[in-house]
Amino acid sequence: MTVEIRDAQWALRTWMNPAVATVAGRECDVAGITGDDRAAVIEAAQLKSALEAKSQDSLPPACTDNPRAADPGDYPAELAFQPSLNLR
């Protein structure tokens, strides 16, 4: 699942609007969400938005170059980070 989520991020980056990350970041600031939880909220928002855009075949005016808000340093750190995405 870890690899599939990261693969999906790269595959969907064309439909990821940088504005979604900005809005999610602001919402995290208001809610006091920081660190890995903040990164997970931003990544989940981007994935959700990208899936909706792709299903409607609607490309954003600009796309995200790097869909990752966090870069865990190794596989154990990645495994610890991924549950924060809560993609269900």
C-alpha cells in the first residue's frame, strides 16, 4: 500500500492544483496542525482533489511539480507517516 500511494501521487500530479496545497496548509495553520500531521493533511487533500479532477477530466491551470509534502528519510519512517494520510 505504501508504494501504491506514492505511485498514485506521482501519477496524479498532473491533476494536482498547487492552490489545494496552499488552502490545506492554511487550514492546518488555523487548526494548529503541524509536522507530519500537517504534511499528511496536505497530501491527502491533494490526492482527493486530483482524483476528483481526473474523474472529471479537468486539468488545473497549473500542476504540482512535487506531490509530496513530506519526505520520510527511510522505509520505517514512511510506514510511520502513511497512516497519517487516512485516505479512507
